[in-house]
Amino acid sequence: MFKVEDAKFKYYPTAYEGQCAIGPAIELHHLIDGKVDEIEKLVVSTYDHAVNVTADSREKWHPTTRETADHSLPYVLAVALTRGDIWLDDFTKERIRDSRLHALMQKIEVHADEDYTRAYPEANGFRLELTLRSGRQLVKEILYAKGHPRNPMTDTEIEAKFRRLAEPVLGARRIKTALSRIWNLDEIEDLRQVTRPFAMA
């Protein structure tokens, strides 16, 4: 077995501690049809390290910069619940200041859980308990983020993320060339053929 097979891919453009929570939050978004105004509260249980990194201060419930927002569990959850996705455009100054997101963040509670803490770092456990104003409760739990070796991204998903990130910079033609060479790396005799599509003129 190669060590690279243990690598953890980031499916979303956030700090790793938020990766697991975003997937379940997106599922909850669809279950409530994106009607976040109906949310009474969201209680999040996770491992101690995730709390210490992403929910350790008042600033994480009131982010003002990109650096704080992508390391803020309340922020990424509010975005996922509202939008049903999260991407680079969710970290602009205007988006980070969105009053609707900030209002939703104040409804989010984050707590460390002993079982999830014991399971870390093998697993990155999260339990999301959503309560609606109607009293209805929805629960989602996950142990392995999308991109974890136990929940791997497919080649198609990896390629789609690469295209989404790189095409605005390099263009579709160069990305097509780069992907063709990367996926056939074992047949490439000169590695300059792999790096050449990434060279900016």
C-alpha cells in the first residue's frame, strides 16, 4: 500500500475540521428546502480539536476576514445550510458580512463529545441536531469527511474540483491538456510535459 492512499482530500475550500460538518449541513439544507428562517437552533457535537480550532472564540461567530471565516464552524455551517453548497465566492468581504448568515450563526451551538474525541484522529465525527420552529427535529451524523480514505472522492469528483478551481485561471484548453497528462503520469517520460500547461505566459 502506498502512503498517498492515506491522503485526505479537501472536498470543500475550508479548514479540514469543517469538512465533515459541511456534508451533513448540505443534506439538512435539502431536507428543509433551504428555508433557514424556520431554524430554531442547530446543536453540533464533535471532537475536542475541532472545537478548539473552529469554535473556540466569539470571533468564530462574528468573522470579518477570510482567514477567520474558513476556520469558523458556525460560518461554514450557516453557508451550507443557506446555500446548499460552499465555494470560494462565499469568502468575499461582502459575503462574510452577510447579516442573514450572521443571524443564523447565532443559532448554532458547538460542543465537544467524548466519543468523537476518543475516535479522533482516525475519524472526524460530527453530529448535527437541527430543531425547527415547528418543533420538528432532524439529525445527521458522519464520521469521515468526503475525501477521507474511508469516504474517498471519485476521480470524477477530483477532476471536477480541479476544473472548478483552475479553469478561471488557466482556461479550458490548458486544463484539458494538463488533465490528460496527469491521468497518464505513469506514461510520461519528461515531467516538464506535466508542468508546462501550468506555466503562465
